[in-house]
Amino acid sequence: MAPKSDNVESIVLNFVNEQNRPLNSQNVADALQKYNLKKASVQKALDALSDSGRISFKEYGKQKIYIARQDQLEIPNNDELNSMKEENARLQQWLNEQRRAITEAEEETRTLQSNLTLEEIRAKEEKLRTEVKDMEEKLGKLREGVTLVKPDERKFIEELYTQSISQWRKRKRIFKDIWDSITENSPKDLKEFKEELGIDYDEDVGVNLQYFSDLMPKRRKGA
């Protein structure tokens, strides 16, 4: 049920004074929808308030702009302004503290949500126990001198590793020959030219052919 006309004027007057800025009837009607006020009722109230001198208005073409009468508003003195500034600073500090508290609570909530349930902890414990048991069995075999890698598997891995090192060395040599040929009479700075082409030497990425060559299995005499 919509308020009575005198109540409508009171609601509109309070709103205009609180806003203390230029408003048209649509602005006021949109803001006061919670009171079930129609735009026509708002317009009527604005006209009545302006006619009685309780608010000011100006016409811009066909549109009326309404604003609170400045001579009816209480203007705070310097002491009141300083007090308001102090209160604002205190409230801002309180707001920042509340925001920090909310952030901490959210982080704690995320931490709690990320924790494992009792059932998950027990399952993980069982899995770890199984892994430890397997490793202890392998360690026991190593202590007893049992070979964990079959001879044919070891031979295959050693041959594959040797071939890989050989290919590495061969391609490194081919690249060096091509690079020397290209840059032999080049006026460009070789470091800048290399960076421009996006070329990285082994050393640039922290690897060393000689180090991996030294890891190759030594050939046994008579083999």
C-alpha cells in the first residue's frame, strides 16, 4: 500500500535533503521504489515541495532539476569538521581491521578445507607403509648382494646410453663445422648473432658433454 500524500512529501523531502545534489524526478522515483511510490506521486510531491519553497528547482527545457535548499542545511564549523574527520579516520581504521580479520578468517577456512579427512589420512598412512615396506625389501636385497637389474636389461641401457652420447658428440661437431663456416667472414658480433637466432650452447643451459661421457660404462678388457 502506497503512503499518504503528506507522508510521500516527507519521504521525498528527506531523500532530497540527504542527497543534497541535483536530482530529476526519475532519480528520486528509482531511489524510492522500496516505498512503493509511483513516479507520478513522486513528481507531485516534488512540485508541491518546490512550490512551498521547501526545496529549490531549476528548469532546463522540459526537465526540472530539484535540489535541497542550501540555506536550510546546517553547515558545520571548523571544530565540527575536525571532529568529523577524526571520526572518519577512526571508522576507516576500524574498517581496515575488519577487512584484515575477514581475510584471515577466509585463509583459515581455506586451510581447514585443504586438510585431509581422517579417512584420507589413514589411506595415505597405509600407502606410505606399503612403500616403506617395498623399499626395505629392496634395501635388504642390495645388502645381500642381490642384483636388482637383469644383465640383459643393463646391457641394453648401457648400449642406448653410449649411442646417445655418440650422437650428441657427432651433432655437436657437425654444428660447429656449419657455424664456423657461416660466421667465418660475418661482420656481426657472434654472441649477438647467436642470441638473434635463438641458439644455446650446451654450457648456456648448464650441461657438459664431457661430464656425461665420463659416466659411460668402461669397456672391459677382452670384451
